[in-house]
Amino acid sequence: MPAVRDRALTYKTEEVQLTAVDEFYVEQDKIGRIERQIARVRVFALAFLSGMPDLELGVNDLPRQGKEVVGRHDIIPVITEEWIRLEDVEFHSCVSKNEFDETRTIKFRPPDACYIELFRFRIRPPKNRELPLQIRSQIITTGTKIEIRSDILIPGFISRKYGQIPCEDIAVRFPIPECWIYLFRVEKHFKYGSIKASHRRTGKIKGIERFLGAVETLEQTPLEVSSGTAKYEHHHKAIVWRIPKLPKEGQGSYTTHTFVCRINLTAFDQIPEKLPSHCYVEFTMPATNVSHVTLRSLSVTNPDPPEKYVRYLSRHEYAVEMEHTQGQGPNAYVTATQVDKPPELQTSVKEESDSDSD
């Protein structure tokens, strides 16, 4: 459906907001090797302009390198001079597609005060790059006891030009079989709720609760985390571990954050034929992008240039394979040094006890 600017309005202060959102999807195996990665860029626009102006947006498209002719007031400051190739470009109805096919320029007349997706395109992400968030997960099965353990590590600087950028709104989903859901539900007054994780203090000194005045229960809880919160969410049918921000304030990189889930099954619980094979991670990173897209200039036909605001955001989604292992039995030293009494000795001891009783 075409979007037209039906009437001319007048603003005291003119403003144009542009947002470039990178969507990055990665599939990893259990040792962290990237098996598949795809990326897409979506550019959004919001304009408050007087009259019926035409806008021209300059992107670091490789065919336009060296052919840009823009005014001094139209240039947007950038921190990189990299150029990329746009693939499978899709435009909003307000963009002139014929102009883009002929000159590779993006000219449009946006609707007034509407937040629209101006265009989107595919990009080939760079290979052999360290991911900003690394996770390792495993499922340990020991008889009727199942333990899900996951560790998150945030590396150092993602690049020299961006520096240290935190990962925000982190959500890690561990799918749970339907027959085990009741283990993470608790009955309340008028409804059922979810069991929440207890905070796990790593590196605790023995007897420190006497000095801190905190008394901790010795029994193990089903869910334990070192950062954030975790609970079962029926919308995802999974245990979701949520962390607002990593690294935290005053915390350096290369710090491990741990999640532990312990499931004790009974003889009445069903064991599915196949346990979940992947866990899923979602998070965002402000002021960064994976595709190296740059909005270089914005030209407006109005005599007075408007205020320009450009924002970059990257959304990451990982599908990480979980390692399935079998739990260890007794310690190897205990097994090697264990001495069983011979049956003859046991029989003689029993006879002596019977004679003493007589």
C-alpha cells in the first residue's frame, strides 16, 4: 500500500531520526565452532519536516564509492571508511525504486511523524571473528539425576574503533520436556507460579556467613545462577536465564557467569527418548553493528537543514549445541583402594555372634 504525504505541515524545529538495526543469527556446535551465520540490516526513519520535501540518504554502498556529491551540512560524522555490498534490497513504498536502480541513490518522501522501515538488505558477515558473547552448555546425566550447566564468558574489546561495548538484555533459553514442567512449578494461593533461582556467590570463603551475618541453607536448590535471574517461562516452554547487562558496572572482561539446574527424577517420572540438543541465546548491543553499514549523509530539499539523529543497534541470536555427558561414579582412588571382606570371614563372624548369644 503506498504511503503518501497528503498535506504540508509546519514545524518550529525540524528533525529526522534514523536507526540502523543489525540482526545477526549464528549456529554453533558444542565446541563453539560456527557452522552457519547470516545477517540482515534494517533501516528505520522518523521525520518531522515542514512542507513536502524530498530526502536523499547516503549509505556506504560500494558502487557509490567516489561518486558522492553532498553539501557540507548534509554530511553525518562517521568513524569508519569501510564499504559494503548490499544484497536483496527491499524498499518502503515511499522510496523511488527506479532512482535506486539507475543511480544507486536512495531518494524518498517519508510520511509525516511515522516510524517506518525505510529499507532492508542482506549482508555477508565477516568470518573468523570472535563473538561478543561466548557460551558453553552441557547436560550431565547420572542415573535419575540430570544437571544442566552453562557458562557465559564476555571477551575483551570487540574492535578497536568501538572499544568495550556491553551486552544488554541477555536471555538464554534451555528447553524442558513437557513431562518435567511440574518440577519447576509451585502452588500459590490462587494460581501456580515458577520456582526462581537462588543467587550463587562464587568463591565463597568457608565460614564467611558468621562475619556477614547471613545464614544460608545447605540444601541445594533446583536453580542457581551467579548473575541475573532464572525461572521457568511457559511462553517459551523453557527455563530462561535473564541478565540485564554484561559486563556489569566495575566488572572486567573474561569473567565467567554460571547457571546450574538440577533435576532429581523419581520412579514415576518419564524420561524422554531424546533430550534437548540446543540452547538459544538472545541479546542486544548498542552503538555497534556487524555488517559495517554506515549512514554517511542525509540531504533535504528544505532551505534550513533539520536536526539529524543516527542510532545503531545490533541484535544477536545464537543457537548453541549442548554437550551430553554421563556423570562420574565413585572416585577412581576410592574404587582402587576399596577392600571387600571375604565371604568366609563374614560367615565365621556371624557364627561367633550366635554362640555368644547362646
